[in-house]
Amino acid sequence: MPLKKVSSEEFIKIVKKESGLDLSKPSMTIHVGPYFEWDREKKDFKKPKLVVTRELGRKNKEDK
């Protein structure tokens, strides 16, 4: 399955159309990138794995 590069505005429109979620005020950051694992026997990196990481914003005590 090929990946398609989309802008953040296009992504917001796609998500709103498909799931009905309003992402105009995002509460988290999503990062998609490679993860390289070290092979101890060959002393080299293994083939990279695709990893999706999300960072949630911190909640203040005052917001609770």
C-alpha cells in the first residue's frame, strides 16, 4: 500500500469527512518515522521499521 503525502489541512478534512471528528484544535502530535534496531552480531543496523508515535499535551492541575 503506497503512502500519500498530504498537508495538515487535507488531513483534517479527510478525518472530519470519514469519522466526524473535528481536529481544528489538535490535542496531540503524531510523528511517523523509521526505527533502526542495532544488530549486535553483525555490528550494523537492521532494516528500519515504521513507527508511529503520539505526543499528548500535558494537562495542568488547574485544568482538572
